[in-house]
Amino acid sequence: MTSPSGSTIEEAQKFLDEHPEIEAVDIVLSDVNGIGRGKIIRRHELMSIYQGGRHMPISILGLDITGEDVHETGLIWDSGDGDLRAWPIPGTLVPLHGTSPARAQVLMSMYHLDGTPMSSDPRHALARQIELFAQKDLHPAGAFELEFFLLKNERDAEGRVQPADAVLDGRASGKTEVYSVDHLHGMEPLFSDIYAGAQAQNIPVETLISEYAPGQYELTLNYRKDVMQAADDLVQLKRLVRMQARRHGVTACFMAKPIQKYAGSGMHFHISLQDGAGRNVLAEDTEGEWSPKMLNALGGLAATMPESMLVFAPHANSWRRFVAQSYAPLAATWGVNNRSVALRIPAGDVKNRRIEHRPAGVDTNPYLVAATVLAGIAKGLEEKLDPEPETTGNGYENAPKLADAPADWRSAIEAATASEFLKKALGEDLHRTFTEIKRAEYLRVARTVSELDYHLYLHEV
């Protein structure tokens, strides 16, 4: 059978010939939470996957954050939990740095047995949005930023997480070492392995930053002309960082808000549009006036942001990130060179003009984020939506009156469930899968009696 993903047996054979040391391969498919689900296969099994795909149960896309079935998705017993076929994604078969015995990794995508895309696979939602733009001779380009924490494996005496000590010499720091280059030196062995792994996997990792909280870091990725490749980069980089951190005896944390009194971790998405001639259609004209397409794109993103917030903040913890003066704006504001707004136009050359979409936390699925952002831009272009006036200065205080965003996780679930825009952006099947999984996770959290409950009420009421 011809691979519907475009993968070829020649790619697999070339890889095996070039890497005789590889003994096993991780085959990884991203579910709606961005969790890598799949298997580890032996070397001799790889060619068969490129020749005929690999059967996987349909339920793998209907799991909640804990790996439990969510029956309301319709992906479990309604279909008898039958097998579908996962196929390799071209260009993602890569060696994993530092593994012993040597392993490789390949990203997968789910298809029906007849080769049609499985509509609850998040990657297919992004592919559909990219194709809709291509039909208009527009081509999204972009890159994600990866913010995360490096933590000790052990909690403190009160059960709280702690910033990891330097892996170089064990030096501890509980300070906000923002932009401290000397602080980065303490993590040099770990980040050297991350960079080596990124090179082996062809992930264009660039700048390393010590971020705005103890133990928080950021890695930037080079811009991709293909926004699907940008999302694949982010998926692979998160897995790489997590694996290398574990090998160095620390925990890489991708929760949106792991430490109460400090800023959380975002996954800022930089997005631009090129026409068929390679021109940036968001760039302003020779007189410095904003492109109508830039204004319409901002208008579409602002108009759709309230009902899309579940994509950008999909977990209970996600909503703890939205605190004033914490670089996580919730209102659908825009501005130039202003980090207190949700839709930032970075300073820089006109030819590189882009929108930095800032609401999403690092705990999100980049395929869903990119698909939703593209759909918002498309709506703005089609309906010629203009944004509210630019927000200047402190966006937390100076924002114009905008449509109310959901105030919490439950409100975001309700807004997303009722959203016709999101249903169109993700497709009806994925929309149902995503919202039902989030509803099930909300109910799990709501009925859990936490340590905070005991602290507040056990001896008081």
C-alpha cells in the first residue's frame, strides 16, 4: 500500500544503512494533549512500518491526560475499539542522542485503513488549515518558543517543587536569574546534550535564555517556511529536553504554572504569511502603513480568542498562569514591541514582520494551537475584520473594552463546546474529541479532594 503520509521505504532503508548501531525505534503519535503515544519497535520491524503502516487502536486518540478512556469521544466502544493504521511522517526518522543501546524516533500520524486521514488526529487539523491557505496562494510560516522549568526530582518538606541545582557542580539558586549568562553555565552539560540531540534530529534550536523564574529556561527555534514543520520541531524538542533532563538527574517540567509566586511558561507562536512569490503579505507598505491583511489577521485572532481559549489553556493548571504583570495576557489586545499584550508585533525588519501569539502555555498541543491561530487569521481575512485600537504602555491597565474572555477552565470548556468557529477550525470529530476529553478531565479534578481542601477546611468548619 502507498503511504498516505508521503513516507517512503527508501527513506527507511537509507536510515538503516547509515545507522547500523540503531537497535530500536520509538514510534510516536501525539494525542490532543500533546502526549506521545505509541510503541518501541525493534530494528527489523522498521521497514514493515514504512511498507504498510502500523496498526494502532482508535482509542489511542480518545484518552485523557492520565491515559484513561473517555467514552464520550465516540472513539472507544462505539467503534469496538478497532485498529486504524499509523504511518510515519516523512523527515522525522532520526537518531536519539545518548541512548544506550542506540535508539531512533519517528513521528506518526493516524489514518483509516483505506488511507483517509483520521479526523481526530490533531496533525490532520493543522494540515487542513494549511491546505485552505494554499488554495488562496498563501503559505503560513512560523516558529514556536519553548519555555520550561528544570526541577529537582524531590519535593521540599512542604511538598512543593524546587528549582534544580546546577548539573555542572551542584550549585543551588532560588533567585530569578533572568538573562543571567553565568547561571546558564551551571547547566552546560545538560544543554550541550540537548544541542547535540537537536543536531542529530535536525531541530533548528537556537538561543538559550535563563527566564523569569527560578529554574526557568527558554529555547528558541529558527523560523520555518512550513508551519507544520515548526509544530513538528516543537513536539520533538519537548521530548528531547525531557529525555536529556532525566539523563542528567533533573526533571523538565512543562506545566504552565508549576511555582505559585513566579511566572509560568508560555509557548509563544510567531506566525507570518507569504504569497506564492515569497512576499510577506503582513508587512507594511513603503509608506509605513499597516498592511490591510495584517490588520485583518489581528482582527480575526482577537475576535476568535475568547472561544479558543481552551486550546491555549487546556488544563486546570493552565489558568493559574494568567496573572497580571506575569507576561501572560488574557485580554485579546495587540500592540507593537509590547510584551503586555496577547498579540505582539515584534520590532525588526519590515520583511520579517510577523505576529507573536502569546496566550498559549507550554502545556498545549502545538498542532491544535497552530490550526486554531490559522483559522482565526483566515476568518479575519475573509470577513475583513479590523482589531480594536492598538494597546500602548501597560496592556494590563490600558486595554480597551474587549469581548469578555472565559474567567476559568470550566467557562473555557463551555465556550469551546458551543463554538461554531472552533468546530470549523478543528473539524467536527476532533472538536468533539477535544472538548469531551477536557470535560472528563474537569470532572476528575472537580471531584478530587486536594491537600488544599484539608489545609483550609479540615479543622476550621
